[in-house]
Amino acid sequence: SPSQPDEDAVAELVNLLAVSGDKREHYQPSFFDYSE
């Protein structure tokens, strides 16, 4: 069915966004520490 690849692509994007969101949470405090 054509919806299956779409669902996989969406799941992949959501996963990537979640991962980059996690990284941002971890790295942002360090950037703030350095700029101070």
C-alpha cells in the first residue's frame, strides 16, 4: 500500500526531530555557560 512508505518516512523524521531535540537540550546549557 502507498501509505506504508509514507508512515515509515514520517516515523523517521519524528525520530530525527526527537534526537536533535535531545541534543539541543544537552548542548544549549553548555553554549550559555561559554557565552557567560
